[in-house]
Amino acid sequence: MTTRREFAVQLGVGAAALLAGGQVFAQAMVDEKDGQAAALGYKADSSKVDGKKYAAHKAEQNCGNCALFQGKAGDKAGGCPLFAGKNVAAAGWCSAYAKKG
């Protein structure tokens, strides 16, 4: 039989786990105007990258096929270590792009 105290502790632990899990899915997207994003030339849509300023950018490059992208194949967004705690669009691009594999 569970005591009230044990029940309260279990309820608190369960609620904390739910909140922590919910935060993973609720990560904010990187804003293109954010200081780090602007410095790296991040665009949520790689077709909008300034080709004159970033001559190394190629049409087939995007966050979804970058080695730094932490989402799964097919995800619309995922984490990136360059933007801790925020997601990048899989269709996005920045100057730190590094081809997977």
C-alpha cells in the first residue's frame, strides 16, 4: 500500500518527467535575426541564401543533410550544436554547413 507521502513524491517525479519531456518537443526555432544565426548567415530556407555573400553555398546543401543536424531523416526541424536549445529548419542553411558522411 502506498502512503500519501510516497504518492506525493511519485506524482512530483512523474510531473517533472512530463515537463522535461515536453520541453524537448517544444524547442523554439532559431530566429534568422538572432546574433549567432546572423553571424553564420543562417536562413530557414536555403534557397534564400545570398549567393554573392556565400559563394560556397550550393543548392543541394541544407541543414537536413548537414553533419551537425541532430534531427532524424525526414524531420522538418532538429537541433544543431551551434544553436544550443533551439531547432533549425531541415530546409535551412548556414555557413558552417558540413556534408554528412
